[in-house]
Amino acid sequence: MAISNLPYDDGVIVRAVADVPARDQSVSDVRVDFLSDDIGAGGSATVTATITWSISAADAVSILDQARLPQGASGPAAENGAHDPHADHDQHADHDQHADHAPHDHAVDDAAVPGA
């Protein structure tokens, strides 16, 4: 069962899950995208990954209670990092841009990073 009908603050969830004992944790679909040809300190890159934690249901309920935004909330939490599943789909288009990419290939990515 997924609880997705409430707006919640993604950042609160991620920070809170780090504070509870995980039964299992996995990382997959890691992707590093350089935003320019500059791979030095002046350049930028985005790192996207799927991190999955298995935690107790009681901890999950507590985390969702902490992360729940009031109905009609606005402000920094609602505008920066908050997730409203009923919001305009275009608002979340960037979350899906890499959904169909291949698994992380260390040989390819590490070759582009100096000292790797």
C-alpha cells in the first residue's frame, strides 16, 4: 500500500530515514551527467540515483507524519523539495528524465573523471 494522496516534503523524508535503523538498503540506477565539457572545479554535474531503504512500518508512519505539509501549504518547503502528487505533472518532469537509462557503468563514467 502506498500513501501518496498527501503533499509531503521530500527532504524531510530523506533526512529522517537516515536516522532510523534500516532493515535493508540498496542503491541502483546511478547516473552522473556532466553539464558542460568542464570537468574541473568550475564545472557542474548532476548525480541521480535510486536509493531504496526497507524500514519498519512504524518508522515509515512516523516519518510521513513529520514530512506532511499542511493543506494549501506554501513557502520554502512547499516550493523547494516538497512533493505534491496532485500537482501539475510538468512540475515533476525532471524526475522522470532518466527513468529509461541503462545501469551505471563504472568503466565509462570513471574514464571521464581525472584521477579515477
